[in-house]
Amino acid sequence: MASSPLQRPFEVDPEKHKELFSRAYIHAVISAAGYTAEFHNANDDHSVEVMIKARGGPGPKLSPRIEAQLKATSRPVFNKSGTHLHFPLKQKNYDDLRGDNSVANILLVVVLPFAVTDWLTCSPEAVRLCHCCYWISLAGMPTTHNRTKTVVRIPRDQLFTPDALDDMMLKRARLLPL
């Protein structure tokens, strides 16, 4: 029995589905850049779901790494001018990511099409993942008095790409902030 293009043959929790796909998306970017990824179970103990590692390096810090909290949305909210993604982040995650750590912590937000069938297309010529991922470092962000969530404004030009990841790793190797 064939399934319709809008429905999968087995029941899948929509949030778990987004999480699994976003991990694959992030892993593809990390792999394309030539780094390694270590994924952790999605528990919010330390707000870290993936550790990105480089080997060697040109700066005083050898083998830099970046730790990231990973989120996904199929309903992105942009400001009126379209320059920033506004993402509501749990307060605990906000506080963990903005804290003073020896490892760089970033937030990665994968933006997915609303229809699951548009997330991925495959052909003999290409595999295409849609839409994109944005990143932001919350280091040094101010304390808020919010109890549940803080809306994080992520510049729309901060795409998580292999080139952006190279730049982040070079900064970490040189002990510079992201």
C-alpha cells in the first residue's frame, strides 16, 4: 500500500521528527566542513546537543571545539524588515548559552518548510535539504528577568554553512569570541 505524498505510512511525533531531521542537517554541514560531530541525547542538563570538533589548528588553541544547542521550527518569525529571526528560547537554555564558558556555545535554529514532504528531495543528481539554519553566540548577552522564555534575535545573514563554521573554528583557535 503506497502512502500519499502528504502522509507518512507510520505515525511520527512532529517535534521528534523535526529534531531528527535538524540533527541530520547539522551533521551534513559539519561533515562538509571536515569537522567531527558528537551528538548527545536531547536533555537540557547543559543545553548542549552537539559538540563540533576540529583537529590541530593555526592558533594558540589546538583542536578547538564548539558546543551547540539545536532547535528547529517550521513557523519562523522574522522582524518587519526581514533582517532577524525571532526565536523564543527556554530561559534555562538562554542562561546556559550566555554563561561564561571556556568552550564556545552557540544556538543553531534549523528553519524547515511547513510541509514535511518539502524538507528533502532526492534525485540521481542531488540531495537537497530545505530551508536553512541560522546560528548565534549568546556569550555576553544580558541577564533577563523572564521566567519561561527569552526571544533571541538572530541576524538573518548568520547562516550555518561550512564557511561560517570554518570562520568560527578559526576564531576559537585564536581564542577570539564568536
